[in-house]
Amino acid sequence: MFQILCEILFRFIEPIVLLVLKNTGYPKDAVKRKKAIFEESGFSKEDFVIMFHGVSVGEITALERLVKKTREKYPKAKIVVTTGTHTGQDVAHKKLDETADLITYFPLDLPSIVRTFLDKINPDIVMIAETEIWPNFAIETRKRNIKLFVINGRISDTSFKTYKLFRFFFKPFLSLYTGIYTQSDDDNKKFLYLGANPNTTRRMNNLKFDITKPDVNFEFDKDKSIIMLAGSTHHGEDEIVLKTFTQLKKNHPDLKLLLAPRHLTRKEEVTKLVEETGYKYDFRSNNRSGMKGIDILILDTLGELGKMYKYCDFAFIGGSFNKTGGHNPLEALVFDKPVISGPSIHNFRDIYWIIKKAGAGFVVKNQSQFFEIADKLLADKDFFKQTVDNGTKVFAEQQGAMDFVLENILAEK
């Protein structure tokens, strides 16, 4: 009955839905699912098909290593990756084009569209990252004995308030999932409250924390200095970083800055801003192996930022004082470095929630708060040590998610 009502309703609102999706970059053929790419997938009924879904950038980033590990473990399987946004599509193609057999959009949750999608893809296992509850998709996968999982499951406090109001609606559909595996005990409790099966709902930790320190194949001389690293800065953020650095240096004369713009095409722009400060500076590309004789080093080389976090004392994560949505703070945290970010963190909101709660990192509203936190880290040794210890602890607590999936979901193959 639910599916019939959905079909009838959609017939009335279809033109509006298609117009909205078209204007947001969601292709019309991906909505209709009647023809297009699915007929060209080349999948057969004999293929073992594993499908991963991440709605946008953050979820695809979380899935990247798991998808690649799945390819290593099951080289003959067909791997499908779906997203719900065009930005998610872009990132999925960038990160997984050579790994996945098909990257496309998740179907609109209408019975006929879902059926067409599943007819073409015919998955054996579907893993949906974080939190997306699609009733018709859940109903149809159950009918076809397709195993459907939520992995890396998370419900924010804000979303939970809304979900609670519609608990009566979500409860019957949550029971259709083969398993719901969450990031934390807190998330576990939220899913159970909404009606998830207690026998198949468990904590798995967070996939994004399953990273290792990169091999650092060079030596970098700190010259007995304290280093603030500003990583992946965007237009408008370098001014904030340089102002904060200038303020901090008055209180901490040994402080030096390693400045890494996100895009090297901005090198000239960033250099001009640094010159205006009057500080001595140089470029990493000039074979600079340390900070001796300078105050600021501009990291203008490719592939070294992740390794440079080893040598800093604390880090500012860029893309967070504009609308970019932030970059991955775990690249610094994996080296036990405290992290500070601006307010725009939606690409890694779940990570920041975890590290903020653990006292391992900080999200500031403005440049003034940025200075206050950074100054406290540098001035208060106990506060600095506690922040570092908190980061080490939370990192250890959150790891193991990828092995959980491989052992509890894919091992069933």
C-alpha cells in the first residue's frame, strides 16, 4: 500500500521534482532510470555485485579506503558506487574511477524507479554510509533478498530531534535492514530508539579514522622553533592565518609558520600577502629542509602536506573560514597534533563532532577565537599535553571500522 501511494503521489509532483533536481545538477536520466547507463553496465546475473552509497563528499571520502580494500579482497566482484549529489559524483570519479566498475547516482525513492535500478544493477550487498533511510529501496531490497546495511551510521543531535517526531514512520522500515552499524554508542542508542533491531544494530566505529601515518622520507629541521602549520588554505584565509600568526608571535617569539595553500595556482597571491607582513620567508621548492633563518615557509610542493604535519606543533585546517566545508583534520591528528578549524566544516562534520567531544580539536567562530585557542595551546603546557593525549586516545578508540565491515559483512560472501 505504501508503495502504491508513493507512485500515485509522484505522478502529480514529478514535473516539479525533475525541475528542482535539474536545477541542482542532478541529471534527468539518473532520476528516471528507464534507460541510460544501466543498460551499458555489462553486469550479468552471475556477477557478485557489491554496492556502496555515500550521499556526498564526506561519505565518499569515508568509503574510499573500504572500496579499494574490497577490490583487493574480491577482485572478481562488480563494485558499484552511488552518490546523491553532483559534488559527490565528482569526488567519487576522482577517487574511485580506477576501482569501481560503475559510479552513478542513487535512485529516487519511488517504487518503479527503484525496481528499474535494481533490475539493472542486481546487487547482492548494499552498504549505505552514515544515515539515509529510503523506505521503498528498503522494501524492494528485502523482497529480492538483497542484504542491506547502514555502515558508519550516524544521527546528529539536530537530525535526531526531527527523526523522533516521525518515529512511527521510520520504525517499520528500519526493521528491513540486514544490519545497522554505527560510529558510536550514542548513535547506536539513537537508532535503537527509532526502532532498529537490537539484534542487528552494533557499534563499528568510524571509517574515516582508519588511516595510518604516511611514510615521511625526508628530514625537516625545526631549528628549535615552535611550528604552526596552516594546511590547505583558500582565498581569504591566508590573511586570517597571517594576522593570527603576527599576534601569537608577540607572545611566543620562537613561533614559525608553515603555510600550505590548497591550490598552487595561488602561490603568487599568497607570496604577496606574506611579503606584506615583513617576515622573512622562503619556499619549500627551494630545497628548504627546515626553518632556520626564516619566519614563514610556503609549502609550494605537491604531495608533502600530509607528511609535514609530523613536524608542526599544532595545525589550522583550511577551507573552514569560507564555504568550502573544511578539509580532513585527521591528517594532522594521526601525528598527535591538536587541530583548529573555522566554522565551515560540513565535509567532515562527524569527525569534528568526535574530536571536539574528546577535547582533541577545536572549531572556532572567528579569528579572535582562533588566536585565543592557539595562544592557550602555546602558553599552557598542561592544556597542550591534555589535548594531545585526548587525540591519541580518540584515534585509538575509533579505529577498526574497516576490519569490522570486512569481517562482519563481506566475509558472509
